[in-house]
Amino acid sequence: MNMTEVARLLLGLRAAGWTEKEINDFVLYIESGDEQYKPTPKNGKGEV
């Protein structure tokens, strides 16, 4: 993924209403695989 794609991803997550902490934790989860950063469902329907 190049920097343009990363920027679009971050802007898309912001537009979807994610907080900066949620975005940072998600990026950490992608890079590290550490479960403590894994996103959790917000509405109880399995959607993140």
C-alpha cells in the first residue's frame, strides 16, 4: 500500500466517524496483529 492509499484509508475512516484513537489502534492491529488493538463491534450486529 503506497502513501496515497494510506491517506485515502485514513480519510475514509475519519469520514466514517472513527475517532483518532480507533484509527491508530486499527493501524497498530494491522501492523502488529496484537489483539489488544483489534476493533470491536459498536452496534452488537458484528459490524465494526
